[in-house]
Amino acid sequence: MPSQPNFARIRSAGAFALAVLLLFASVTGCSQSPSASSSSPSETASPSASSSPSPSAAESAPSAAETRLFTDGLGREVEIPVQPQRVVVSEFSSEALTVGVKPIGLGPNDLKNAFTQNQLTGIDDVGDPPNAEKILDLKPDLIIFSQYMPEIYPDAMAQIEKIAPVVYINFEDPIYDVLPTVADVLGKADAAQEWIQAYEAERAAAREQVKEAIGDKTVSIFRIQKGRLRIYLSTNFGGYALRSALEAKAPAAVQEEIAKAKWANAVEISLEKLPEYAGDIMLLIVSEDSGDQEEYKAIRDSALWQSLPAVKNGDVHLLDTLKYYNSDIVTVRETMKEMANMLAGSTP
């Protein structure tokens, strides 16, 4: 309906005159009575002496810096942007990219992700420990770090929390906890659910492939480093993909370790304990570091190693260290498919 800023001036006129004026305005589109739909935010009608001022467009339009409250993984209530534009993350770039947000700053581990490196060009490394000055220069409006950062780097995080809102994310289930939480923080919850549905379809096919190939055989993941032998559980180095995604059976000793702490990363064992933790199929991680290679050669040549059923049956598979290092959602999805093909080629 046309606005009526001049009608107060003719209140003494008869009803007929008022009707004529209204008719004239509707026909000619009087410039003094523009329609509401054609007004720009700066166009406001001049109020008459008897009319009340109406809110300006600037007052009624939503603010570009609109915020909301979010409770993070440490139980802190943080005021964050509804639609953040400049985001710094530590380990959550895969999740951000998956829901359509490219960060402006990352931690160094994420920058080495074998599956997302081609999407990370032009993103600044904020360091480990995180460099507050570097982050300040990036002018973020939101910072997302893991729950462990305040414990590991209390001084650095105290400074970083003064730069922009900081949300701490718990490292739990990467698919069903981390991704939905990061997506929620970024205002992209729907995109996360779409990704999960596609992942679940691929997971079902991969599980069936593994089940048909190895049945109830047990599978374990080891990492050999200079002076150290570790068994990986349910997160890093393929642990989540193997246990949660593919549901491969673990040796009893490995399952006991997982039961102690569901999201634990790994436990160190002595070489003498290896037969207890070794599965019917062994997945092995050895970096190209010379010290690690020397350690691997020494173990590989030992009588104990040669006595393992997986070694005797040719069911030891080497995993690419760089590919399997992370436990983000993209790494989980891609290594799940790779391991499914690897296990499907194991001896019957």
C-alpha cells in the first residue's frame, strides 16, 4: 500500500477530496508517495506533525555481525558470528572444507593432509604452538581449536582468546561428533548431514567387502619407530576407519586396550608382547626416517617376527605414513576404502 506522508495536511478536506487524491496517487504514482517495495534503505517518508516516526531500514535489517551463543567442548559459552567469514582452525580443515568453508589459517598437521593438500593452497600456517601474532594479523572473526590446546599451550591460548571468539572442539567420533559440531559452529549443519549420508552408503559397501573377504580374522595396526613399537587403537593411523567404519575384529589384547579408553590413540608395547597384539592380518606403519627403517629391519629379521602367523601367511601390509597420519573425516573415508581393498586381497 502506498505510504501517505502528506495526508495529515488535508484532514480538513471532505471525504470526496480525499478519495480523489487517493485515486490520483494510484494512477500517477506520485513521487511524493513512493511504494514501500521500491524504497531503498536510505529512503524514508517525512513524518507529519501527527504521525509517529517509523524505524529506519538500518534498524530493522539484520546486522552483518549478528552473533549467537555456543557452548563448546570445554563447557564455555562463547558468543560467535552466525555466519563467520574469516576462520582459523587447528585440526579441523577437512570438516570446514566439507561444509564449504575455506579457513584462512591452519595448524601444520592439517597442511600436510595427503587428501586435502590441493585445497589448502594460500592458507597460512599459524604454527604449533599457535602463534598469536600471526593469528592477529589474519584478522579472524572465529577461531576453532581442539580441546587440548589450553592444556598444552595455556599462555598462547590466553593471548589468542583475546583476538576473536575461540571455540574448543572435543576429539571424539570424527564423523558423528566432530563434523556436526564444526558444521554447527560454522552455520552449516545441513551440509554435514548430507556428507554423512554419502559416507554411510560407502561404509556399508566397504564393510560388506571386508566381511566377505576375511570373515572373523583379526586385524591389528602397528607402528615401528626407532626405539618404539606402538599398537594403534581406534583413532589415528587408520584406527577409526578399521574399527568403527569397517568393524574389523581386533585381537583380544587390542580390544581390551580400546575398552579402557574408547578414543585413545595408541599404546606402546615391548617386542616380547607383540604376539599377543598381532592379528591374523597386520597393517604396518614405518616412515622413511632412517632410524625407523633400521628398527623395522631389526624387528623384521628377528625370530619372533618370523614366527607370527600373519608373517608366515603373507598377511602383513604396509600403510603410507602420510596418508594415514590424520584422523579427520576425509582421511577416514579415503583410508576406509583403501583398507577395504587391501583386506579383500588378503589370503583366504
